[in-house]
Amino acid sequence: MREQVAVRPWGNSQGIRIPKSILEKLNINTSDILQIEVKNDAIVLRKAFKHKTFEERVAEYGGEISICDFDWGEPLGRELL
């Protein structure tokens, strides 16, 4: 998908408008934070990494958390027991 946009003055900076079709395709919403970098003479925008809350992480697993013990084996040195 290629589109052209114009650079316009925006306060003391310059800005562009990103077409709605591109925002929808990338699931970018108003007030989302984007990272910007210059790479090989191109401007690259990426959604910034957002840490999920504990509740969001649990919801991804159907609301269930399975806890299991891990067997580390027999002590080999001066481990505190």
C-alpha cells in the first residue's frame, strides 16, 4: 500500500497526516505512542512496546493460571535449603 502525504507546518515543527486506512491496518489509535527512526534514508514508524498488566496477561490465557513445581535436581554445592 503506497500513498503520498504532504509535510505541513505544525506549530514549531512539521507534520504529516497518516491516512485512516493505514492506521486501521496497523491497529494504531489516537494517542498511541510511536517510535520514529531513520533507517537507510527512510523514516520508520513503529508502535512502541506497551507492557501488559497482570490482568491483561491472565485474560490471554482464558483467565486461568497453571502453577507447577519445577524439579531443579539434587543440591550440588552449598545451596541454602
